[in-house]
Amino acid sequence: MAKAKTDDAAAGVAQVAPVDSTLGYEQARDELIEVVRSLEAGGTTLEESLALWERGEALAKVCRRWLNGARARLDAALAESSDEAGAERT
């Protein structure tokens, strides 16, 4: 009886490098754009498409984290500015 191969490469699953969580926003966004272009262009196997989709999801998460952080900083700055303006009026 033949031994079953259990690793992903042997099973035909496309391998995509993990997303570096320290990527900057612009780097993650640019790579996400390329992933979307590849998916829209087609011509990839189902496994390759799934791997690209998963990478895109991970890149989108990095972008969301950066945008949420920027929104929090902006909200904090606006709140501080508002507090200072209110204190000056009293």
C-alpha cells in the first residue's frame, strides 16, 4: 500500500508566502492591488486563486489595521482640539 502524501505541496495546494504584519499601509495596498489584478485576469487554477484570495484577505486586514489606527489618531487629535477650544471659551 502506498504512503499517502500529507503536505500541501504534494497535495497540489498553491503556496503563498505569509503576509508580513509589519508591512506599511502603502506596501500592503500595492500588493493587494496586484492580487486583485491577478484574480481578475484569470488564468489561474482553483488552488492558485484560493491562495491569492487568502493572501488578499490578509493584506486587506493589514490595510484595515493601518486605517483604523489612523482614524483613532485623527479622532484623538480632533477631540483634543475640541477640548482646548472649549477650555479657551470658559
